[in-house]
Amino acid sequence: MGDGEFLEGWARYIEPMIDSGAIPAIVIVGARSGQAGIVEDRSALGVELRAADYLPGFKNAGDRFDRHMRFFAQELVPYAEKEFALARDRSKRTLQGQSNSAVFAREAALRHGDLFSTALAFSGGWKLSEHFGLPDAQRARFIFGAGLYEGGFFVGTQSAARALRDRAFNVLEEYLYAGHDPDAWAFLLVKYLPRAFPKVPDTGQSKPPLPRYDRVLLLEQTAETSANVGVGDFDGDGNLDLVLAKGRHWPLADRILLGDGKGRFDKSYDLGPTPDRSYSANVVDLDADGDLDIVVGNDAPDPKRIYLNDGKGRFDMREFGRPEWPTRNTTVADINGDGRPDILVANRGPTANRLCLNEGKGRFTADCIAVASEPATRITPADMNGDGLVDLAVPHRDGGQSHVYLNQGSATFSPALRIPFGPPDAHIRMCSIADLDKDGRSDIVAIDERTGVAAYFGQAGGAFSPAVQIAGAIPAPYALALADLNADRATDIIVGHVEAPSTIYVNDNTGRRYMQHPFGDSKGTVYGFAIADLDNDGLPDIAAARSEAPNVVYFAGR
Amino acid sequence: MSRRVLALLLATLAAACATPREAPLPMANNSDRCADLEKRAETEERARERLAAALLACRLDSVIDAAEATRILGASPAALDVRGDNVVFLARASASEVKMTGTLTAPMERIAKTDLWAARFRFQFIDYAMLKFLPFADGKQLAGSKAINWRGPKAPEQPALKRDLKGTMVKRTLWSEALQETRKIDIYLPPSYSRRRPSRTLHGRW
């Protein structure tokens, strides 16, 4: 540990994998650590440099970790890209480290999932930092490993893996009967590198099959007016639970359903004491206490609510925003870059959409900021131009032009700095963001109830392509989610319909061609999806919130 | 270690053996008190996890005599002896302090009136274990010793290792505005590398 000579050591394990075809050819880039990795004499700093660079909050290190992170993400990565003509596609980039450098790999993946799709982190025992604000499509996945005989390194690794899984990150773990041992790390590296760099994914020769979605669990027996579903571990038992946002225009109680990790949700209870007209339930740690809270977007005249978790799945109800807003959805992201999740409120009607800033401990600014005037039923936050700031995709719901509003810093948005996408008369219910064609730019998928499902590809200069139609408007699309369901590193599209089966559009890696796979029944209308491995079988399951039909989970199987 | 701390550790250890999950904590309405309790619960849960982890490789009294240690060591400066789930780590060193590193980092005990040092551990699931042992005497690697590796019959196999790389190792330096210093960079380029074809990247941190 501690200098770049380790890179050559790992190359001796990796080159045989390339030779055998276990992984494609890869370039390895390593920055040496500590004083041995620096040309100038830095002894005057008086701190252990390797730890200061790799561990957030290391004692007496000041802002060294943050500056080193900037060096890594904003200087080393662009340098390597340019100097060695490396791929700019995040799906072709992986972070790796062991011990303290595993902590850094983990933290870099948390902060820069837009740059890296995977982190292989072995025996990193340092406490996980709270950087969970990236949109789903920019979340890295984590492969953790450690030795069971290495005490705190093992416990810390396990703790970080658990915390990320609780927040619905994609996490793999393997623990060996070993110590803090390079032999163990070599074993883990060789075993899991093919997961990070799948064999020949671009040609489709080893394309993993799409799971079957024919095992169905009704979450309730009655058909009500549900609008959305969220997922997270609410009661701290290590299993994923669900929250159902119910009501829409008619007051109903939102429901918590506790999962047992085996695909059953036998225990359930009302989220709060008051029935309301809920459209959305976002799962996020609002008060930085380590457990998952819930933001509920309610239509007028109901207050907009947050529910703060006590860590055991019991919630304390608070309010934010204004009851009179015609809210159709809320989304959550750190818009002003202070590390706290803020709330975006999509209002359909003359009322502007709002940004409610988190002041800490679950308190929100009394006067939320008007951010965009388009009537919207969901605002999608994502860094669209790669400047590290979260921008807003605001689709027009009622026959107008949709826009991406660029974040000018400190959560400032202006009509003067917005980019149009889609037609001038759109009726888009919602959109989602991902790099569909793997060109390093963010693309938009939108469902318009009059024209169907379309993709708008990010282009050089920041504009978006004309619509690339993926499906028509019959059946009418009402719900949208993006996820890689067949583990081929390409983003697939999941669409729910009115009185028709839902459809998975499987991306062939180009982003422009999709194979359709219908699933589920034709009952009711699907308003929202949540995708996560609910039965711990390693496959992504799909929870669907429906109106006029019971809410349901479709379990993935082979 | 004070008697009180020891008692707490033993009680926690017993709890960890019996029930790995925390017991319900008393509730309080005062939010600060709740926060304190939550912090304490988290700390105690972590302590239990650490103790449970420590049980996986648990230190025992060395209990080995000089003659037996000498026989096991032979002419070597260091050795390990596996008997069932017990492993004795041995070193021969004229030093005031000897420490074992590798799988475990721990002080070794001198066998009375000799230059022999020992440490005994019990390992759970030793058939699956990968053990490494390298002794340090007075802060330096024990003269003449090299790392001793031992693998149980069911341990993972050592991956294939290539001594002579066909790929290219490149060394560069890069000025960092963020750090205001020049960093040393190592790059491995695979045999098929070409600037004209974008390559996948493993950003390793060493």
C-alpha cells in the first residue's frame, strides 16, 4: 500500500483476465498516495497524507479530502481521458481500492456516480458519509469485500454496505475468512472485476436475459386511488419496505408495508394519522439522522407533509409549503449543494413549481422558491450539463414547451438559462434522465399521453435531439421508470399504462432500439413504479402503484 | 482497562453471543434525550458487532513450551502451526518487542527465558481461512523472515498471476490546482491498447 507499485501488482492479476477474455481490455489509472505520491516535500503539513487524502473528516486534515476529491474527479479523470483516449461513458469506468483507498473509492462513487458506474471497495472501515443525493440513473453500484478476521475493517465495510442498501443502492458483498490481506483483495478483484466490466456487452454476444416478471404479489386486496410507491428500509431490520402514496383527488391514508426480505409484506400500517390526497412519496434521510424519512406530495387543499422516522418505522408528521398548491408530485435532490436533500414540488396549474430548501434537521424554508412556470406533474432533477450542479427537467403537462432549467449555482434558476426539449405543445406526464446511448451525455425519456414514449438525446452544446419515438400513445402511458433490468449496463425503460399491461423496453445498448416485453395485467391505471430487489434474490423487482386496481409487486425470476 | 469497562465489555460480549440484536431501549419524549439514546444505541450496537467480529479470531493463552516451539521452528525465524482451529504463531528474535502482522496485527509473548515468541489464536471456519504471518521485531521486519501464507483446504484458490506483463506501464506526473502539488500517476495500458479505440478504465487508488 502507499505507492503506485501496487498498480503493477494488480495488473499481473488483470492481464490474464484480459488474455482469457474474462473481461475486455481495460486501462488502469492509479495515483500514488501519501508523500511517495507527491513530487514536492509536503512534510510541513504535519498530517498523514494518505489518510488525509482518502478519509473524509480525518483529524487535522482540514479540507484536504475535498481538495483531493476535486483533484481526482476534475483533474485526473479529464487528464487520463485526454491523454490516453479513454472512454467517457460511466458504464465503462470503475473505481477500486483497498483499506483507506477503498474508503476513497466508495466516497468518490457516492459523489461522482455520473463518472463511475461501479466501486470495488475492499476492507474500507471508515464511516460512510451522507452523500445520497444523485438521481437513480447516476447512482454507482457498490461491490464490497473484507476479511472476517480483520475486526473494524470488516465491521465498517459491512456497516457501509448496509447503509447503502437501506437507501436502495445496488450493493454486493462478500466476506472471506481472511485478514487485512492483499491476497484476499486479489481474490475479490479477480472475482468481481467481470461484474464491473462485463464481457463483450456492446456486441450482445453475452447479453444477460431479461428476468421474467410473472410472479405477482397483491399488496392490498382492494382497488383504490394510489399514485405512487417508494422503497426503503424504514424499520431498520435490513429488509426493504414500501410506502404507498394514496389518494390523488380523494383523501386516503398512505400506507407503510414492512418487508421480510423474502418478498412478503405481511405487516402494514398507516403512515400518518390524517387521510390526504397524496400523489407521491419520496424516501430520503431529511434530517441526517441515518434513517429514511418520507416526503409526501399532496394535492390541494391538503398540506404537503414530511414524515420523520425514529429509525424504527414510526413517523413524526410535519408540514411544508402551502396547502393551496395543486401539487401532483414531489422529488428530492440536493439542489443548492449544501449536502441536504431539498424538495421540488410540481404544481399543475397557474401556481408555479416550487423549490423548498432544507435548513437541516428536517426543517424547510417557510417561503419556497418559485422555480419554473410550466404546469408540471413531475420535475426531474439531474446534472444535465456535467457542471456538478443539479439541474431541473420540467416537462409541460398542458400543451406547451418543456424545458431543462440549468442550475446557476446556489439553487438559482432563470428562464434566461433554460433549454427546450420536446414539442412546443407537449402533454408530458413525467420524464426521467439517463445516458441511454452511453455517449456521456444525459438523455431524457418522456411519456406524453397524446404522443407516447419518446427519447430526447443530449447533444454537444447542451441542446436535445428531436424526439426518437419509442412507443405510441395507445395504450396511454401513465407511469415511467428507468433501470437496468437485465444487468447489461444499458438503461431500460419501464412504462405503465391505462388499462393495459405494463411494458419493459429493453435497450440494445444503442439507446435507439428497444425490444418490448409486456408484463402484468390490464387492470386499472399504473401511476408509479419503484424498482428494487425486494426478495433478496439479486434481481430487480417492480412495485407498481395503481388506481382502480390493487397495488402490486412483480417479482423478477429466471 | 478499568474494571468497570471490562465488566461492560464482558456483558456486551455475552449479549453478542446470545442475541446479536439490541434490546428495546426506553422511550423518552424529550428529543435531545432521544438523540442521546439513539447515539448510545448506535455506539453499543457497533461495539457488539466489533466483539462478535473479534470472536471470529479469538486470542488464547499461548501455552507452548520452548522445546515444542524450537521443534516447530526448526531453522526458520518464523513459523505457524495449525492444530484443529488453533493456530500458534512463532518467531525467534533477540528483541525487546515482537509483533505479528499479516492476517492479524498483535503483540507476541516471549516464552520465558528464551528468544522465542508465540501467539495463539482460535479461528472460526479455519478450513476456509487464508492466513498470512509476518513478524516484526522492535519495529522492523524480522531478519531473514518472509511472509508465511497458509490456506485451509476449502479456502479460495490463488488467482492466476502473470510475472511478465505484455502490457505497458507508464509513469507520469500531473500538477494539481486543487492540491497545489504535483502528483505521481501510474498507468497500465493493455497489450491491445490503441489511442484510436476508447478503452474502459479502472481507476485504482493506491
